[in-house]
Amino acid sequence: MRTKKKMSVTIDADIFEAIEKAAKSCNMVKSQLAQEAFRLWFKKRTEELMAKGYVEMASEDRGFSDTTLHAQNEVLS
């Protein structure tokens, strides 16, 4: 059973030429190069989304801690 799937993409000629050169210089087939590029893109995108989530969580945590601090100050006053 094949674990690989075939796909077709349309790209600009200059990108195609760059891919051809990169594949040749890295001694890779274009499919292998494309897989690596997609893996790197997915990794980068995941890291960007995680970083955005952490920033949002930090903002929420800051709001919660400000509310809690204010409530504690009222209780202690």
C-alpha cells in the first residue's frame, strides 16, 4: 500500500527554476525538496500560532491578576 500521495501545483517559472537548482545542488528530487519545504512551513506556522496564543494568554492572565489584586486590596482595606 502506498503511503505517499501525488499532487500537482502551478508555480511561477522563476520559482520552478530555483527549485530545480536547489534540488540539484542538494542532490534531492523535487518531491523530497517540496516535502521538506512544506514541513518547515507547517513548523513555522505552528510556532507563530503558539506564540500568538501565549501572548493572548499573558494578556488574559494580566487582566485576571489585576482584578484579583484589586479584590484582595478591597478585602484588606
